[in-house]
Amino acid sequence: MAVISIERMGMLSVVFVSLFFSSTFAVDRGNFKTCDQSAFCKRQRALKPGQSPYRALLDTLELSKSRLTLQLINDNNKVHLLLELYRLQGNVTRVKINELRPLKPRFEVPDVLIAEPPTEPLSVVSQDDNGVVLSLGSESQRLIVSARPFRLDIMEGPELLLSLNSRGLLAFEHLKLRKDTQAQPDGEEVKESVDGAQVQDEGDKVEDGESDKEEDGLWEETFKSHTDTKPNGPTSISLDFSLPGVEHVYGIPEHADNLKLKTTDGGDPYRLYNLDVFQYELYNPMALYGSVPVMLAHNTQRTMGIFWLNAAETWVDISSNTAGKTVFGKMLDFVQGSSETPQTDVRWISESGIIDVFIMLGPTPSDVFSQYASLTGTQSFPPLASLAYHQCRWNYNDQEDVQLVDQGFDQHDIPYDFIWLDIEHTIGKRYFTWDPHKFPQPKEMLQDLLAKRRKLVAIVDPHIKVDSDYKIHNEITSKDFYTKNKDGGNYEGWCWPGNSGYPDFTNPEMRAWWASMFAYDQYEGSMENLYTWNDMNEPSVFNGPEVTMHKDALHGNWEHRDVHNIYGLYVQMATAEGQVQRSGGVERPFVLTRAFFAGSQRYGAAWTGDNAAEWDHLKISIPMCLSLGLVGISFCGADVGGFFKSPSTELLVRWYQTGAYQPFFRAHAHLDTPRREPWLFGQENTAIIREVIRQRYSLLPYWYQQFYNAHKTGMPVMRPLWVDYPKDMATFTIDDEFLIGRDLLVHPVTDEGSRGVTAYLPGAGEVWYDVHTFQKHNGAQNLYIPVSLSSIPVFQRGGSIIPRKDRVRRSSACMENDPYTFYVALSPQKFAEGELYIDDGHTFSYDTKKEFIHQSLTFANNALTSRNLCPDCNFSTPSWIEKVIILGASKPSKILLKMDGKESSVEFDFDASMSVLTLRKPGMNAGADWTLHLQ
């Protein structure tokens, strides 16, 4: 939320905060910096490719079992850096560069890696005066360290995979004393730098070759009315990467842009800096609410990843030698025998910290996902109910309103699982409280929902009203847990409650205390079916620079500039831990966050923030969630209908159809918009919305299985086509359709008045089945699909088996023991495979007690077989198989079920016109082993 109204704040707050927000529905670009307005970005970007001043001092090389260390020297200023190289398990190379002897420690990001990554031995293959060649394990992989100038190259056989500093853009601004404070107590001027080299008086060079004079922004920087004091001076870092043979790069969310990243020549770099952006613009590189500094590079031969572990403000420049070339131009190059290899060059620039980069060498997409998951963890396994439908708005007015909305879903036969409360449910935006006039009996409200097996989410934001009568504020104050300003006092800024303090979530003691506040005896009115929404956790500070916290605020020994992008991760981490603790470690949490960083996937879901009821915002939700999935955060969604403005009926229907096939499915709306519960737009539209929500519920077994796979492997749930078709170049730029797992392809209708869409069905020699009509289509083609308002084109891959529950009830928990229908889509070779995963849907028992069912489903040689994948698991279910639908089948003479040593016949119908075979009530338990023989 990023728009102000009298209802949300006191009049004084409104008058104050309105100075910082546009009154129109559009981002005020003036509130947010460009690269030219960010001193370190402008300074670093002024450095152009060329000869690097850095040289490797090969005589300092030390090799241990776990790492290689080597000193670098900047020949311009004689400052020494320490290079560390690690070969990690799983085909990952880690490169760290820090000052050899800094004046004070530089920040290294904690709590993002799940553990110190296990290493494998590096070995020297050869060494001479020009450099050293290291083995990366396999006989063909080599890491080459060139000495003058310093450069790293990773080779596989004769192929160059990736280079570092090949364009000479390594730049490391070392910590130094300000010249006007460099006098010693006895008055003698400092003559040596920290590494012992002689300082050149007036001509002392900074790393980028510019003179160390009082340049704007080195020791103090002003943006609008805000001054950043920069007590440590310039501390920025930069490094370039070259990717030969690569034309397509992805990732580095969050940006409202296409899936394939654009080149940034002639414009701003992509910015990673968590910000509360008021109704963001589309198709530009401006920073948004979250930052994941991970980029994937892909071509037909290999997928690789770069993980830049730095939590400070970061800018990413991308250039390409094929950028701007038309298809004809590329064809002409081919015909003329042009030898130019496509190449993408990437440059990372961060304001502070160290260079700590993980190079994930794939070679397949699934390898890269596994490599990244080994570093930062996988998507948390969510409660099954959280994959169902969520109903939200700012705000449901009171307890009666919640009851009426809940009843409305039942009256219109529309399932839902969660209803949400925004900030108005509290006492004056004091979180962990309930307004006694609007919500006098919160437990009674929660109990009524629980009786229908439904749940509620209440917002808990990380800004705390400064009020001596507010328990939360008093406890944080007494424990000295607030973030400090540059002078050591409690940092205060304006947010929804008015004057607010900001807890220091980087402090583990603060996080532990915050988690304890979710205990049932601390969070008054809470129950087991109450979950949490963390908004505004960038953090949002209405009167701060760029609507966020001042960079010179203090978190213990570190400035906010060092930790900014992990603040939101820490908020979600502490909140999720609180939910786990309140249940004694039994129940899985559900926490939605707006701000995120690498590793946030371990703690819950994220959404794309304050979007608008516009067709382009519907379109952009697809690449935004695809980008998040590529960097580990699978549990992504966008506000259905758009947060700002009011959607037309057609747009709302299309958004429900799109959202029903995205991982996090929540409708949400701004306070000033008309009500838009799904039954308010006429019977015909209500029926369409009801049907697509029911489609979501029937597919919950498949969604749940995909999240289990994501939790175990790191594979994204919602993913681009190229992930599963990595050699098909036609898929590399597609971002208006996507896969759920590998077996469902969805092409939402995102154009107003559309009467048809063209979907690309990948896979030469494969087939795809329309899930609504069962019509079969060949792969490797662009298929035109006529659509009506009720259409949502979805296809099941031939060769797959998808479990569904077609008896849809009022909530997912009410369907827990209902029977399954298996949809078996045969390949041209008459083969199909799939899985069935079942557990209790909400506890950690699947992990701690191995209480789950995991069955392998295979159709081959005219037989469908279910086989237990976990013989030592201990879980049972009353659910049974009530129907099997086989697409692309031939008519059998009879069907026999073999189970428990017994044999019985099964009734069936066959539709010859569509080649669809339906087996009725075969009756097997969902957790049993059995075989159906088609004869």
C-alpha cells in the first residue's frame, strides 16, 4: 500500500505525508534516484571498459584444501586486495574480493546462505609468470587466473564459459580517512595508506582513476531535502562478467519488465534497492519492493547463473553485441559467414560491502536451480490451504463485514480459504491489536471461520507507533531494539501510524522477541487459524529519502546502507518463526511479504505489490512471477483485479482466470475502490469467476505436488517454457504463457476484447491436450485458439498424469478426504507418468515423522500402475480413486484391476470421436499399489 487517505492516518499525518506522494495515479519519478543521481553509480559508470589497473601478485598465491588466496594490487593507488577462490560442491565457483587490510571490517551478508557451502579441492594444473591454471574437478573444466591485468576465465575444454574483469571494470573503493581528518594527534600528516604504500599527496588515485578530491557525493550526498552523511566515505564496488555465446539473460527481480532482460546501454541500469514505489510504471528498470541479485544466462547449449551476494543498493548494467540487430541482420551475418560470437556483458555495481559472487555453471536449467538452492535453500513447503483462493481488500470494515463476505461465498457457491484484514483492523495502526469497536470479539470471528475450516490473515507491519501507552513500543524501547539514527538515538520516521520507530530486525535478539509476540498468550485474540501479512517492510518511511530509511541509520555496528535489501527478509523470517513457535514447532507457517531478498523463499510467499487495474498490469504479472520463480521464490502472485483503480468487468474476469493459474491467488483492492467481491458483477460473470476458482480447487493436488517438488529440488513451480525445452529457441523470449510444473501449459487472455490468442506449444514429436475439450494438438507449433470471455487456454502435456479432486467444496480442508480423478494424457508412444503426493496438509510431520504418501503413476504397455515411492513412510488416507480419464486412448475390450493379489473388472466408457477412455469407480485407495490392465 502506498497511497494516503484521511481514513488511514490522522489529519496531521496526511498533511505531512502528502508532500511525498503524487496525487495522481502514477509513480512520481522525482521521488526515486536515477543512476546519475546516485553518486556511487554515476562514479562507477563513468569508468569505461579498458585496461584494468589491477594486477595479480602470483608470488602471494596460497592453496589449501578448501580455497586459493591471492593478492591483487591496484597499480594506480597501490592498494592491495585479497582474492579468494573456492570450488564448491555441485559445479559452483565462489569468488570473494575484499581489502587485504581494511581500516575497519567491511560488511559481509549473513543469514542468506543456509550454511557455509561445502568445498572441494582445487588443484593447480600449471603456473607461469603470466598466470595460473586451476582444475575445477572435471578433466575439462579449468579456472584461469591471468596476472597482468587481473582476469578470471572459466573454460570447459576449448570453450570459454565466462570471464571476470575481461573489460577491466573491477573497481574497489577502499576505506580511507577523510583528508580533513587525516592529521595525527601530533599534527603530522598521514603519509601511508593502510596497505603501507606511499600516498600521493594531491594525485592520490581512487580505484576508478579519478582524483580523490572533494568530489560531490564522496563524503556527503544530498537527494531532495535529505542528506546522507557517509561517515565511511566512498565504499562502492564493481565487477564485470562476460558471457560468450549468450544472448538471453533473466532474473534480478524485482522489476516490472519483460522476462528477458534488456540491454541498458543509453539508459539506466537495472536497480536493486527495496522501495515502496507508488503505483509503479511498467517496462523500465526502476527498483521495486524486493531484490534478488541472481541472474541466469541461457543458450541452447548451457544454462548458468551469477549470484552477487550483496545487500546494499546495487545497479546492474547489461550490454550485448547483438542488441538491436534485427532477425534479418542476424540471418545476413549467418549467410555472410560472420564470425562474431554473440556475447552478453554484465556489470554489477554495489554501494558497499565486498565482492562475493557465486558462479553456478549448470549446465542444465535444473542444475542451476539445484545449485542455487544448495546455497540459499528451497521454497518453503506451504500449508495446502494457502495454495487455494484468498479474499482481501483494504479494508473489510468490521466483524460483521467479515461475516457477510464469508456468507456471500457460501450463498454463491464459490470456494475460498482465507479472508484478509488490512491495517484498519487495529487500534490506530498499532499492530498486534484489534479495534475494540470494529472487531470486539476476534476469537469469535476466528472460531466462526474455523467452523467452516477457513482462515484469516491479519497485517503486521514493521513500523511501530511511538506511543508510551502501546505495549509493543514500550517493550522494544526497554530492550533497546530500535534501529538508531546516525547520532545514536532511536530512528523515527512517518508511516501509517504517524511517528514510528523501526525495530532492528538485523539483531537476532530482536527477531527472537518479535517471534515471541505471536504466541497465543501474547497476541491477544489470535488463534491457530490466524496468519500474517508483512507489508511496508522495505522499509517504507514516508518522510525518508526515496520513501525509505536513511542510509546512515545504524544497525549495531553497520549502517543501513550495508543491510538495506535484507531488512524485509529479516521481518518475514522473524514472523514465520513466530508462527512456528506458537504451535510448538508443529504447524507450517504462512507469511506474505512485500520486500524480499535471496533466501526469502524459505519463509513464505511474496506478491508484486501495488499494481493497477489496467490490462498492461495484468500482462506484466506473468513475467514478474516468472522472474521470481527463476531465482527461487516460487510462491508469487499479483493482486487479482489490480490494487489501484477499478477494473472493468472484462478485466476482472480475465484477471481471475490468470490468477487462478498463478501460485499465490489473492484478490485485493484499494480502500477507495468500489467493492468487488466476485458475485457483484452479474450472474453471468459470477458464474465464470466461480468456474475458474473451482478449476483452481480441483487442481490443488497438482499444485501441492509441484510445491513439494520445489521444496525438495529448487525447481520453480510456475516457469518459462525454456526451462523444460532448453534447446528450443522459440521459447527463449516467451513471457505471455508459462508452465506449471512441466505438465500444464497456460496461455492467459490478457488483451481487452480478445477473440483469440496464439499459443506456442513446444516439443517436436509431442502432443498437448486442451484440458477443457480434450482436443489433441501437435507440439512445436503456434496454435491459434478462438476465445470467449469464459475461455482460459490450458493444455496438458501428452505423457503426463495429473491428479485432481473434482468434488469442489467450500474450502480446501473440506476436500481433504475426497476422492481423486486421474487425468492420463498419453504421448504418441502411448506412455504417461506422474506422481501423487498426500500428507496432512499443514504440519511438519511430512519431514519430522515421514508421514506422507508418495506414489509413482505410470502408464506403459496398456497398463496404469501406482507404486509406492516411500516404503518406509507412514501415512494413510481415506481418499480413493473414483475416476481415471485417459486421453489419446484406444478402446479396450475389458479392464482388469490387480491389487493385493486380487483381480476385478472395471467399468468404462469410450468416446471414439475424442479418443477418451473413462474408467468409473475403480475404487482403489489413493495410497495403495495397484495396476489397471487395458486389454
